[in-house]
Amino acid sequence: MSQKYIAILRGINVSGKNMIKMPLLAKAMEKAGFENTQTYLQSGNVIFTSELRDTIQIAGRISDSIKAEFDMDVPVLVLTEQQLVAARDNNPYADGERDETKLHITFLQSKAVNELAGKIEKEKFLPDEFRIESDLIYLYCPTGYGKTKLNNNFFESKLKQIATTRNWNTVCKLVELAAAEQSQA
């Protein structure tokens, strides 16, 4: 039985680099054996189904497919629909009091190592706030994500792993699209 997944790609279609048209990405994923492929925005968000159950294996297959089809090395993180819903539902900054346009979630390739995470001095980045929860980083950037130092490169350097960030609207829309029947999506 197929399960629904969400792939989030790191660093495509940003500042004119690693350009991949979403219809071509969807075709490449279907060629790699994934079904019901649907993309959202140009930044590499893909909802799909697969018989496979290992998200690391799935991410590797997608990354290999992108390398074969587009000759690009693109880090890929794969979440189950349930993981994405939990990420949305557990955001401590989505409290109805903060401006939701300033909320983001950084997805990590694996659980953050406490020793590394504990070395990041949160006070140095105020008014920006963050909370690391396992393989997620919840961000609140009141002056905007474009101005924060708490970006993918920062967290990758500090936590020694791949990270990719989505704004709150994108996270919520991906949850909505994943929940929809594929025939309507």
C-alpha cells in the first residue's frame, strides 16, 4: 500500500542557481518510480506516494534521479504526511499572537545532537528566536527571514548536517495539499 510523502529540496531555483522546472522534476520523480507527484511553488516541494517506507532511501532515490536527469547534486529531505502535520501542529511560535509571516521551520536531515545544539547562544540572535526540537528548528524572525543570521548555512555549520527552511505559509499549504485527495490535487 502506498504512503504519502513530502520531499523538500535544498537550494534549487534560488538566485538563478540550480534551476529545475517543476514539471520536469515531477516527471523525473515519476521516472524514478514515485506516483501521484505534485509540486508546490518553484522552491522544490513535492508531494507524492510510494510503496517504499524508508525516508532516507526515498531521499537517496530522489537525489540520484535529480543527479541523473539534471546533473545536479541536490540535498533532499523526505517527510511522511504525519511528520509534516506534527511539525505544523507543534510550532511553539504559532500561538496566534505572533505575525505568522515571520514564522519558519527549518527541517534537519536527522535529530540535532544536543551537544552541538547547546553551543548556540540564543541571546546573540535576539529579537530572532528559535527552538530546536529533534529534527526541526522552529524560527520566529520579527524583522524577516532575509535579515536573520539563523539561516540554512548557519544551522548546517553549527549542527553539522543538511538543513532546509520553509516559511509558515508553505508548511501549512503542504499540509493542506497532502491531506487532499490526490484526484483533487
